[in-house]
Amino acid sequence: MSEKPMNRILIIFLIIGLCSCGEKQKSEKKTETVTFEQTISELKDFELLQDFEKNKAEFGTPDTFELNDHSADGGELKVFHDKDFNYIVFDFWLYGETGKLNYTYWTDKNGNLEFKFVKKLNYEYDKPYYEENFKIDSTINYLSYSGMKIRMFDLNRNEIQKAELIDTTKNELESFFKDVTKGIEIIK
């Protein structure tokens, strides 16, 4: 008879143990979710770039638009958006005889599509691409919209202090975005 009370006690301990493990797992999942959401909402500047590169597959197949009227050899726009991320990425490519441009914009998900961060990648060829032995030179600049003023960085993430260059680049990128996305409706 001593085995029956011992079995009951063992069963009670197992049930208590399983229930407490289940509660602990639920609380850990809640903690992970909250931490993840806080991290995403606080992403700024280069963190957005890194987050997108890391999670690009989660965005699925982007919406793609042909851009035939904006450069000699055409181009395309890919729009990456997903309900689990609080930003949208617009990735523009324009192709020409003597180079190509890649402008990538990270925007808020709100209806205004306010800029958060922009990457400008410019490839310049020393002669048309269809001629032999053409050489490619590239430059990368970044614009950050996260602070009180717009800041610009070079390839090595060093801040560029030339106000005129920052203003010119800002105006170029903003007017390009406005011009090319005119008439494109993004369904969020």
C-alpha cells in the first residue's frame, strides 16, 4: 500500500512541474516578443540597413515596377514591405550606357512615407559598357533622417560635414523619389 501514496505524490509533482514549465515558456515567449518589437521600433540609420539585410527573406517577393522612362537603358523599382516590420524599403535601379544608380530608401510605414535612411550607390563607367575593357568606379553615400538635422556619411560611415553637398544630395534624392513614385500605389 505504500506504493500507491508514493505514486500519487510522484504524479502530483510531475503535474506541478509540467504546469510550471509551461508557464515559464509562455512568459519567456512574451518577453522575447516585447524585446523584438522594441528593437525594431528603435532602429536608426545603419541598424535599418543591417536589419533589412538580415531579414530580407522575411519580406517575401517584393512588388516590382519597370522604370523605362527614367534612364537610357531602363530600370526597376522593388518595394519590400511586410506587416511585421515598421518600415518599407524602396530599392531603385537605373541603368545607362556610362553607369548605373542604386538608390535605396527606408521609410516609415505610415501614409506619409517619411524617410528614415537613404543609401545612394553610384557606378560610373569610364566609357560605354558595350565597349571593351571599360572600368567601373563606385561611390556610396548615406543620408540619415533620424536626428534634428539630416546627416550624410561616406562608404566608411564617416560623417560628411559639407553643408552644400548634403543639401544637394538631399534635394536630388528627395526629388527623384517624388518624381519616380508619382502614380505608384503601395498597398501596405
